[in-house]
Amino acid sequence: MDIMKEDKIRLTLPDGSIKEFEKGSTGRDVAESISKGLARNALSVTLDDEILDMDRELPHSGAFKINTWDTDDGKYTFWHSSAHLMAEAVQELYPDVKFGIGPPIDQGFYYDMDFGDEKLTLEDLEKIENKMIELARQKNEYKRIEVPKKEAIDYFENKGDPYKLDLLEGLEDGEITFYEQGKFTDLCRGPHIPSTDKIKAVKLMNIAGAYWHGDENNKQLTRVYGITFPKKSMLDDYLHMLDEAKRRDHKKLGKQLGIYLIDSMVGQGLPIWLPNGTILRRELEAFMRAEQKRRGYQEVITPHIGNIRLYETSGHYPYYSHSQFTPMDVDDEKYMLKPMNCPHHHRIYASEMHSYRDLPVRLAEFGSVYRYEQSGELNGLSRVRGFTQDDAHIYCTQDQLKQEIKNCIDLTEYVFGIFDMPVDIRLSFRDENEDKYGGKTEYWERAQREIREVADEVGMDYTIEEGEASFYGPKIDFIIKDALGRKWQLGTVQVDYVMPERFDLTYVGSDNQKHRPVIIHRAPFGSMERFTSILIEHFAGDFPLWLSPIQVSILPLSDDYNDLADNYADQLKNEDIRVNLDKRSEQIGAKIRDAETQKIPYMLIIGEKEKANGTVAVRKHKKGNLGSFNFSDFISNLVKEVTSKKLPD
Amino acid sequence: MDIMKEDKIRLTLPDGSIKEFEKGSTGRDVAESISKGLARNALSVTLDDEILDMDRELPHSGAFKINTWDTDDGKYTFWHSSAHLMAEAVQELYPDVKFGIGPPIDQGFYYDMDFGDEKLTLEDLEKIENKMIELARQKNEYKRIEVPKKEAIDYFENKGDPYKLDLLEGLEDGEITFYEQGKFTDLCRGPHIPSTDKIKAVKLMNIAGAYWHGDENNKQLTRVYGITFPKKSMLDDYLHMLDEAKRRDHKKLGKQLGIYLIDSMVGQGLPIWLPNGTILRRELEAFMRAEQKRRGYQEVITPHIGNIRLYETSGHYPYYSHSQFTPMDVDDEKYMLKPMNCPHHHRIYASEMHSYRDLPVRLAEFGSVYRYEQSGELNGLSRVRGFTQDDAHIYCTQDQLKQEIKNCIDLTEYVFGIFDMPVDIRLSFRDENEDKYGGKTEYWERAQREIREVADEVGMDYTIEEGEASFYGPKIDFIIKDALGRKWQLGTVQVDYVMPERFDLTYVGSDNQKHRPVIIHRAPFGSMERFTSILIEHFAGDFPLWLSPIQVSILPLSDDYNDLADNYADQLKNEDIRVNLDKRSEQIGAKIRDAETQKIPYMLIIGEKEKANGTVAVRKHKKGNLGSFNFSDFISNLVKEVTSKKLPD
């Protein structure tokens, strides 16, 4: 029941405060009531789930935020308007062009355009960029115009724009709007930024072909990708980040450092871990295994296939069969490559009686799973058809749930802390108005409350996404930030009320009755493959010592020092240090260059002086000479650096 | 060309010496010419590949051996004759019985018999055993009689034995023999021992149903299994060994100790490694990984599926598809669960250029493979559909082959030495008269010569089996003996000249030309699953400390000592000791019993005296009290015992 007078609207601001405004107020009015500066920087506003132009009347009460460049909604608006600006520039330069669609995307925007017989080249892009800057400086307003359908059709028939006419066919009279800036008018739902002068820097990135409506029976249009920024320096930073990302590309470094191999004869999307990659992965596994052991997990190993009954019971077959490999016939039954480890673990839990005293049971597995992905989606180690999860399932009582979730968050934070990767969390809760969820409402409410309490207690930044829970329980997603500031969703902690029912899992409580445990599904790295791809790019291949496939390269100055080099190599190996011994009869400069290319953290140069003094000349990757060290001091420092999992300087 | 006179035969004895005998001589003549004792103990002789009665004329020259009880051929003859003795006893007791077939088997013999409406029970077996002993004491000769087919048919028509008549249908006139002892005559090809009195001890083991000709449309006969010995004490030892084997059965202990689980919903023949089993397996893997690292292997990890082109190239598909899981459709190609790791490793080798300076390349993987087995063949961990090989492939030059084989043998001996398992080797060579082998003859001859040289140099017992090589190269099989004296074929070292061709593997030699490497396939444990089943039975679950899933159980005498117990548990965990802390409010006797059942090597009892003195009362599994120890001394002894991989006393 709304008790407000009808001539007011009530806005709930992000800090939870509620403000009343006259009906007819715009986003700009609200922004100005807060601060002039904010109003100046505002790009759009969001009311409930809808983004609106700054100057549009706010249609109703609701949750309200002002979108500056620093927000996702702000960037979305900015890039949407930039697509229109590009269209205007193109129209000026190529008057016969026809326009398809031009949406904002994750990083920038694109527009699909029909240049007729003309072929756009990368050289043409600069011309368009310059025109965009020129038009932006005109400070043209983005004007929203509501247009009757008939009038809209007339306009585009007149203009001769068949794609817009095609789009208009799907729209109903009364919901059609145009946006106009400078000499360009587009069929568009909006919203847009106030005016073009906010766009200060432009880069058109790429040209691609795109079928109209994505249908290859239709004409192929020219798609131009671009990105824009409200400051020139931001574009410079962005381009630098792209260069860095390219330099750090895990596909390039993965090959150069011998981490992995994709071989078409073995299969697309099926990475082979090469010797150096295997060392890296085994170190990550050992690290996680030790942490899990310390935290009361028990490791298990389950087969890579399972009877299809497992997945029929869990409900993953046939509902998810599009992302699964086809079943195999065995005797008169069907088996599947396992797409997840859960049912196997549930059957382990079910193989024994459990008392409440035994809970929580925490079963962990480095479990390799296989899921079908379209071949076009496959990408190095980051998108594959076979991957290994650092998986675990925790079977606990409802009373233990909060502490177990806290433990999971603690483990995840600890793990990513080791790599200096900040972690944010996103809490995915149920939509109270939906009916699709399994498990009792009271349990959900308690679990969601407890998840939130835990998030508060551990003091992590979090957002809550209602309606994003899975059907079997609420979950926490971990979003980590890499050295380039890119965000990656990795680990997850999911509460599950449904599988205990489906697999008939029980424990005997202190009341001597059978009860259902709750299950937590969790995987901090998520996938060893994907995490490794991120790790390669995060460190640009300059791994911390404990992860470096080769930790030390010994470079004797000539054959005269080979015996000493052998001796040193043996001493290092005895301390479990991974050593390369470069006895080639190359110049020392060439040996150093090769070790640098292989990103080996330490180089030990051994010559006459070192032989005489029992020292080594130590060179550090990317840093150069560190000077002369007593060999045994060097070893003990090295062992300390490995044990401490110290990050590279 | 045979230069002998026609009235002589020439026999090559096992020591390589050659002896001439008059034509018409029998095995007994030869044995007696060597020693009266030998002739007395001889059960049969083997001429080339044929086993013959002692008193049969030797038909031609050839390789000759005398078969006593200590030989496989001797036991084969003994048990064959024992089957006839059982038949005689049954005929005496059940005059209407009809006889099917009665062969010797691996351990003893059986006879399939038709008792009409009568149903034999286990109680009847003792009666038959007694009758057999009574008949054996009659010292009846086994007489060989050549019988024309017509006469043979008449005999069994007369006797009314339809199964023998059925067998006779398949035989040709001139090749039919009867054997007769006492009052029993059988259609039989032989050979047999000289007389029944050699059979001193009899045990009939079991009764089963068996369809005539194994066809379920035929009548079901009664199969009686038995075993016999030339000495009473041998039977006692055998029955004791069976009891021990039963006590040690890995399926029973595997469950009791939480090693593994077979769950029908996951799949038959697909073992799940439970937490304790996973600890055991990870210890074995870590041990093997460390040894391999020390010996210059590089570890890799490859996917569990592969494009079918891999197996078409290797030739394993479609030729071995009966033992493979059915292919899966992926896009427009077929993929298979990998039945072996080889093609994946070959592709890793092929992904880079190799110089002779880089060889040998040794790629190791704990590779899980899947092979289809009939469900009736599956057995615990020892016969499964999915298993993990401690696999490796060594790519080397022909000149490096000998040293690499030696290294493989050395590793295998070292590994089994750790478990106190003696190793014999069997060299499987090509049959010179066959044409089915791949690779150049000169390479084969060199490889076989070198394998033999290595076997001599390392001083291992070996036998040579000609014609047992695989088509791609000669191989060495390792046969280990467990604590019960049972032999198991485990590891293998195979030389391969064929796959380098099929996968077009090369290296650039010092002549700057491309050459083919040789491949060695090797796996010391063979399969982690099967080896674990043997290990469980070898140690009867009383594993050496380093392999024990739980190494120490701390048993506080009451709650008053729980804090101290916690403190001790933490100290042990810090030293990577696997600890169980039994804080239940049970009597100490019950806690000890449970720890004994779980076969935990050490129990630490903590009470008032221990608390006051900083000591622990140590109890050892199966040994009882060891007395009082200073806790830190106990820890350092324990760590030493783990590190040394010491066997249980």
C-alpha cells in the first residue's frame, strides 16, 4: 500500500536513505539536489532496473542511483551514445550507408552498417575517429523523441534504411522513440548521455563481418568496434592495458614457457599439460591439498565416467545434455564422461551411516570433468572441454552451515591472498517472487541471512544479486582482480538443499532420528586450467619462485667449471630446488638471454673467482646482478623464498 | 640337415648339453640314465612343446626336460591324473554317474559329471576324498591304450556315457587314446603320471554347475573342483595359504580399512578411492614421482579422452575395439575414452623438434585409462574397467636403448625392493619363424641381445619366452612374489619400433639427418589399482608406517588429558604425521581394540603419569606395549621410520 500523496515520488538512494521529490522531477533534478559536481558528471540514472536519460521525467518511486563513468550503467550509457556518434560520423563521410544495430558492449560498442559495394579498411577508421572528435566538440544534445509508428516508418522509408524498417516491424505503436544528436537520428530505446562533448577520446578497434540478425542467409554487414572515454588519459591507459594483455597472453606465454599444448589430433579444447605446466599445476595442487588437509578435508579420487543414473538422479541429464558429451553404451546401460564430481561424492557419503557427531564430512577431489563447448567458444586454457576442478563437497547440519561458509570464504581469501589478487564477493540469492527453488523457505531465509552475516563479519565488499541463486540454494561467487585490473569470476560456494533429497542423504541426529544434511559445493580456483591461464597473465609468466617450473639456472663460464656446476646442481636438487644446468659452449651473454626468455628467477654464474671463493654470482630475472653470495647462504635464502611463497618483487 | 644315424635320437637337456639315445627309448630311460632318484620323482617328460608319459617312446629328437612336482608341467600331469582318480572314486560310489570332461587347472583340477537326479552336497565330498586315497594306495598304473574309433564308440555306447560319445564325434580315427587306471577307463589324450600311489593328499574344494560345452541350452552338469599333492604337508601348507589369502582378501580389507568402494550406481569395475585409499595412493605416487624425477623423467598430464584418429593411427582402433568403451560423437568427429596413454605422449614428443642431444626424452604420467571388461571378469581392485597406470614413454636412440632398459629394470627392482617383494623377469622375444613383427630385423636382434645382456649384468633370474613379444618389439615382464609366495605379473618394459613410424616421430642426428627414435613403454606398478590390491594382501593391511593412512592414534585415558592430546596431535601434524585423536568416552581397552582393528601402527596412551613426566605410553599394532617414551624422542623416531620407508617388523 502506497501511503504517499500522488504528487510526490519517493527515491531510495544507494546509502538506504529515502528522499521525496515532486512528480515530474528528472534525474538531473535529483543529482543537482545532491551536488552540482555530481550533476555535471552524471551520465544517466537508474530507477529500479531501468536506466534513464538525465533529463527524463522519473516515472515512479523506486531504488535510485546516479550513474557516473565509474559505474557499469554509466559506461553502458556512454558507449551507447558513442555508437550513435560513430554512426553520425560515418553518415557524414559515407552518405549512402545504411544502419543496422549499434549497441554498447562489455568494452565499448559496435555498429553494424551496410556500405553497399564499398569496403571499409582499417585505414578508414582514423578518418571516422577524427570526424567523431570533431562532432563531439559540437556539444550536440542527445534528444529523445517519442514517434508514432506510422511517422517512424515514413522517416526511414524516406531515408531509405531497410534495416531500421525491418526493426520497426517488430515494434508496437506507442513504444517507439528516436534519439537525435547533431544531424543523426536513430531508432533507439535509449538511454543516452546528455551531450556529445562528454566524449573526449575515441578509438575504433576493429572491423568484422556480421550477418543481419545473425542469420547467414541475410546480407553480411560491416561491424565496426570502438571504444570511447571521457578523458584522453583513460584511452592511453586502456590501450596500454591491451598491449600488456597481449604481451601477457597465456596462449603465447603458455607456448613459450612450455606450459601446455592444444593438439588437434588429440582434440580441440583438451589441453595437454607439458612438463613445465605440470610442475606448476602440481605445486598449486600441493598448496591446496595442504590447506585442505589443515582444514579437515578428506581427499578422494573418483572415476571419470559414471552410470547415467547418477545424472538422471541429480537432474543434470537430460536437462543439460547439450553441454555434455554423448553417453557411451556399456553392457545394457549408458555411461557418461562426468560433467561434475558431485554425484560421485554424494554416493561416497551415502555409502556409510553418519551420525551428527561425524559431521561435517568434507570430501575434496581434484576432479577432472568434461563438458561440451562449441568449438568457436574454445580459447586456450581459459575455455576448454576438459578441466580439473579443485572441488569439494561439505556435508553438514543446518547449524554448522554458517561456520562452514565462513571457513570456505576464509580459505578462498587466503588462497588468492597468496597471489596478491584482491577478492570481491557477489551473493546470489533467491527471487522471493519466484517459485522455482527447492528446499524449505525457512532454510533459504536462514542460509541467506547467515551468508550475509558472514560477509559482514569477514568485512569483504559484496553485492547482492536477487534472483541469481541456483534452483538448489543460494551461492557466493568470488570475483578476483588481476594485475591489469581485470576482473575474473573464479571460485564459488554454493549451498544445496536439493541434492540431499535426490540422493537420499541422511545423518542420525542427537534425537536418534534421520535428518537431511545440507551440502556446500565449493571450488576456490574453480578450474586448474582457467586459473592457470589467469595466473600466467597476472604474473606475465614471471611466477613466484615456488611456482616457477625452473627456479635456478646454473651458467658455468666455461667447461672448466662444469664439475663445480654439477656439484652445485646436486646440492640444489637435494633441497628440492628445480635446477637447469646450461653447459652449452655458448657465450655467457647468450646463456643469460636464454634464461631470461625462459623467465628463470635466478641465474648462477660460475667462473674462476667463484670457484676460488666458494661463491656464486647471482643474477635475478629482470633485475640483473645481485652480486656475489656464499653458496650455502644462497641456498638457504632460496629455500626460505620458496617456503614463504613470496611474490616476485 | 640331420646328420644322425636313423636309429638314434638326440635330446637337448635344459643345461644345453645334448645326449644321444637309442630310438625307442622312453622318458624313464633318459631319467634313469641321469639318476635313479630323478626317475623315481619324475611325473612326465616334455619333448619340445609336448608333455609325454614317462613310459612312452620318445618319437623324435628335440628339447627335453623331466617334469617333477616342482615344475608347472609336472603339476599339470599330476592334477590331470588326479582328475581321473576322482572320477574312479565317484564311479565306485555312484555307479550311474556319466562323465563329461576333467582337465587340470591352474590350482588342481575339476571334473564335470552328470549325477542324474542325485544332488551332490559338500558333505559327500569327504566320502569321495576317502575313496580317492583308498584307490591311490592301490598303486594302480595309468595305462595308455590306442583305440580305433569304432571300438571307442562301442565301449562308451556299452557303458552308456553320452558325453564321451559326443566328444568322440569330434575326433578322428587313429588319434584316439584311452587311459585306464584301476577300474576306470577314460577317453583321454594324456599324459599321465606313472601310477596312483604318487597321490598322497586330496582335498575336494568346491561344487559348481557347468553347462555341457559351456552352452546354457545344454544340460547342467556338476563340476567338482579338487587339488592333490604328493605330500600331506603340502596340502596343509596349501590350505593354510588359502586361509591366509582369505584373511588378507583385499575386497574384505579394502572395505574394513576404508580403501575403496565399488558402487553400482557409479558403475561396476569403477573403483572410488576413499579417503584412506587416497592417502595410500598419493603416497605411492609421491614415491614414484620422486624416483622418476631423480631419474630424469618429466611429468605430463593428458586428457582422458582423445580423437579416434589417435587410435586409428596407432592401430588400436578398430582392432581392439572389443576392449574399449564405445566412441562418443563430438561435432563431426569421434572421441574415445583413452584405453592407453601412448598416443597422447607421442603427440607431445611430436610437438617439438628434437636433436639427438635432447634424447632420451622421458615422459611420465599417472594416466587414468578405461578398458571394457566383461562384468563377470571384474574383481575388486584387481580387475577393473578404469585404472591409473604409472606410465612413461622413453624416446631414445638405438645406442641409448640398452642403458635405458637397464635404468628401467633398476627402477623396478628398487621399487619392489621397498616392499620386500622379490622380482623375477621374463623376456618375451620374437619367434624367428614368424613374419608378423614390425621394425627392422637387425634392430630386433640387437635389442634382444641387449635385453639379455642387461638381464645378465643385473644378475636377475629370467626366462626367455620366444614368440611372446608384441608385434612392435621385445619386452620384459616383471613377476613379483608376495608374502604368501603367490606370483603376480606387474610391471613391464616394452621396446617399440612401430609407433615411431606410425606417428612419424623423428630426431635430428649428429649427421644432421632425421632418424627414428626407439620408444620404451614402461610401468613398474602397472596399475595403481591392481598394485594396491596386491599390496593390501601382501601386508594383510598392516602397511609400513609411510603408507599407513592413519599413523598414530592418540588415546587419552579420560577427558582430563584431552588438552594434552590436542597439543600432541598438533605437534605430530606439524611433522606431517597422520594422526587420529580418540576422545570418545570409551574405556581404554575399547579404544585400543578399535585402533587395532583399523591397523593403526602406533597408539599413544596419555594419562596422569604421562602428563606429569612429559612422556607417552607407546603401544604398537600387533606387538603391544613398547613402554614409556619421551614425546619428542618418539616423534623423531617416527619421522625416521616414515622417511626410511621401513617395513613392519
